[in-house]
Amino acid sequence: MAKMTEAQLAERDSKRNLGEELLQAVRDIKAGRTGRVFRVEVTQATEARLKLGLSQADFAAMLGVSVRTLQDWEQGRREPSGAAKALLKVTVAAPKTVRKVLAAA
């Protein structure tokens, strides 16, 4: 499909009734007719970080990895090493204990 020009977009949009489109969308949702459904898988790294209530920068510093590495783990571009996976599992299971132990280190 060819890219539309600004004039074509303006012409198309001038024929739309956005208020009616929004009302119809609400009716569809209430009736159980939804469009695409997206499911986001939360990675182990994200779950662990959120359980500790830390920012990416703080959690990465606590684990001794770069923020970029943590982001790669959280977005599924890379897998943590075996030791990192073990620490993440423990963090999910016992976040208070991990925070206490690593704060003392």
C-alpha cells in the first residue's frame, strides 16, 4: 500500500466521526467484542526488579551488571547467566531477604 500524502490523510479524516467511532468502540468492549488482544510476558528479571521496587539503574547496580544488560534481559533479547538466573529466582521468592543481604555486602 502506498503511503498517503497529508492532503489524502486530511480528506480521509474529514469524513470520519471520531465521537461515533469511540462510542462504538465502547459498545463493542461492553459486548465482549474486542479487537486484538496483546499478552505481555513479564520476564524473571522484570518480576524480580519490581518485587524489590527498584529502578532499572538501581537494580542493575545491585546485581553488578550494566543497565543495558538488564534491559536486554527484561526485553527478552538476552538470557541471564546461570548464577544471575539463580539470584533472580531467589529475589522473586524472597525479595526482603535479598535486599537485606545485598545491602550488607
